[in-house]
Amino acid sequence: MKHLLSLVFSLLILTVPCNAQGLQQLGGALRKGLQNATQKEQKTDNKAQTQTTTQSQSQQAAKSQTKASAPAVGMTNNGTVYYVSKSGASRGADGLTPATAKKDIQAVLNIIKEKGDDGAIVRVSEGNFLGATNAGYIEISNWITLEGGWNESFTERDPLKYITCIQPGEDQRGTNGSKALIQTTRALDDVMAKQPKGTLIIDGIMLDMGLENFYKPADPSDERFGCPSEAFETGRMEDAIPPQIEHAGFHSDGWIAGNVIIRNCLIANCTQFGLQFGSRCGEVEICNNVFVSNRYAACRISGGDKNGEASHLNFHHNTIAFSWCRDKYMEDMGYGFEFMTLISADVHHNVFVGNNYAAVARTHALSGPDAPIEAKRITNLYDNYYFLNAADLQLPSKGGGKWTNVKCTDIEDMVDEKTLPKAENNLELPAGDPIIEAFDKDYLEAFANLKIISQSSNFNANSASNQFRQAMGMNMQGSETRRVSMYGNRYNFSKALKLFGAKSEYGAQLPK
């Protein structure tokens, strides 16, 4: 495996084109490296066993040092504590003690809403919670802490051992509409707010849409299905995604006029953004999360203050991987993180791997009469690692209509200080880095070998129907077919959890 990683790293020092075909050559080398590594391992069994023991000891020592540090923002809630457990009661329980825990998260959220109990803490034990009537989502209307990862007796908390998730399945198709898995209501907004009205904390909740989405069959024998191998759980994501299952992991209905912390969460397989919301005012901290196989972008957070000074975003210690473009034509979207307007942001100590269009986008900016407002925005990008992204940083076009793509190691030298005042230490992942081994190797290899299998068009400008349409001032019509080796395939939930703590000091650490 060490030889494989060295090979991949040496290839990645080249500029990676921003399209599916540009990754094909890298994928071939990756497969060859896997074969060579396997052959060498078979010839050196005794030596490998010794190295494995040593490596295991080193990894255990490293993991003991990769516990997530306390959030940089000292924002907490200290109100009433409520309890939710799969073994709790639907009726007759007040949720105020472990013995009287409610069975459903939404039931407790409704009690808090009725009481106006801002500052409450909701502790949730392990299990899959699907909201009221198992609709597949929950709605938050108060400033609370939603804290998953507790055992059934609420005596121990470990979000990776006692997994609390919102993981809808086929039964939720059509019951959650356009709602995100966690949705905040307009009750958290206030157009007159100048200061944060409260703090919302989501901690240790695992969000996964992979069992609800529509995918092609997991059949690698038919190229129409975009299934790279038998190791895949699904084929590619379907072309037409019904509106009732095209939604985000976390989304705000309106702006949020307060502080927001999202930490120790998994956000996986979302069809329309991992996190997408607007900040009216306050501090936003997104830290220690794993984002994997989300469509459009893993994280998009906009500011809602017209002067662009009321919100700040601290995005750090996250692992962001395989963010997919809007569709299989792979011509737009597909970002790990997007710098949005009217909000300053610091992006640091993250790991970006295999993002389909760009790891980071700094493409949104105000201009014209709003240029003075834009000048107040401070966006910093520093101390991050990158690997196998179609582009590491994407900027607006310098002319000619195409985006400007910048390699991570060139960011500090090529991007002006007004755009990124702080831009040091954006680096390629080193050869042999343990986080590469933590990824599903079949998924990683298939992404490296991502390619367009075939493309055809039956457009005929001279056909009778198009001649008629043109004469009537209507657009001419035709159709195009594109087949790709993979697109938006489901990433295994359990394998995604292994990315926590895979790299000391960078990316998602072990929850504390």
C-alpha cells in the first residue's frame, strides 16, 4: 500500500484537469499500484506482519492524540435538559429524566416550542430517529443544543460508539418533501436583529440520505448503470431526482439570527448540499465533521446582513470528500466548500479529497454599487490538505468565460491578498498519509478513474420538425446521451465513520 500511495502522490503534483476524462490516466496508475502492492505483500508475509504490528501501534498512539479539541467559540446552552431514547415513551412521558425519556426527537422539540424553552439541551441515545410519524426529518424552532451519541442509560457519551442518526429509507420517499434532514424554521430569524438572539448547537448527529436516494442498479456489467465494480453498493445516481427527495442534510427556512455550531457530525449522500443555510448575524462554527458524497456542495453558508459585517464563519477540522456536480455532465457545482457573500470566513485545518469540481470555490462576489460592501468581507484559506480534487481552488474567470483553477501549492503565490489575506500552508497530502488508507479504496480508485464512457447526440438542425420550429421562432430540439463510469454513487455509512480521527490535527478528529 505504501508503494501505491507514493505513486498516487507523485502523480498528483501535476495539475489535475477539471473534468471526468482528466482523471482517467491517474486511475490507471492507481490500479496498477494496487496490483503491484498486492504482489509485494504476498512475497513478504513475515515482514509485513511485523510492519503491520508496528503500524497498528503507531496508529493507536496517533489516535490517542487526535481527540477533537474544544470548540474555539465558547458558546453553550445551559437550560432544561431533555432526554430522547428509542426505548422511551410516545405518550405520558415528559422527557425530563432518562427514566421518562420521550421516544421521538420531534416530540421533545414540540414541547420546547410550546414552552418557548430556549437554551434547552436535548440528549439523544443511539438509534435512527426519523421525526414525527417517521416522516424522515426534524424541525427546530428554538435555540437549543441537540446532542447525540448517548447510550441507553445516558451514563456515557461516544458519538462513534452510540450512533445517533437520521437515516431515512425508501419508506420516507415523498413524506419529507423538500425538507432537510434537520430543518430550522423561520422562528430563528429576525430581520431586525443586530446581535445574536441565541445559540443553536448540533453535536454528534449522523445524517445520511443514502438509503432514500434513487440509484441505478449495482450491476457493473451494464455501462448504463455507472457501477465501477461489484464492491459498490449502488450504481450511479439517477438522472432525474424527484423533488421530494432532493434536499440537504441541514437547511434553514429563512435566515438564522444567532450563533450556530455544527460539530462531530457525519453528513453523507445528500442530494442537494450537505449544509446550506443563511446567517443573519452571529458566529458560525462548523468543525470536526465528515462530509462525503454530497451533491452540489458540502457546505454553503451565506450572510444575510446587508452591510456584510454581522456574520463570521469558522470552518475547521472537517474532512470533505467526493462532492458531486449537479448532474452527470459534470459541468457545474460539485464543491467542497463555497465562500459566499456577506459573510467573512476562515477555512483551516481541513482535508479535501476527491471533490468533483473544486475543493474550494471563491467565485461569489458583489460588484457595482455593492463593491464597498464586498470590500469588508475577509476570506482566509490556510493550513489545509488537498488530494485528488478536480481543482483545489476555483476563482472567477480572468477572461474567456472559464473559471480560474489554482493548485493548492500555488494559492499563496497566485492569489492576491485582497481575495485571500491569509493563504499559507495549503498543501498536497503527503505520500503514505493514513487518511488515504481510511477511505474506501474501491470508491477512491473508481473516482480516480472517473471517465466518460460514451456520448452521443441525435440533434439534426435540418430535420422537418426543427425547420418548422425555427420558422415559428421556437428553439430547435435534440437529445444527448452521456454515460459515465460513476456519479454520486452511495458511500457506505460505516466506512464514512472511519474517517473520524484518521489524520492527527487535520480533518475530522475523534469526537471529544
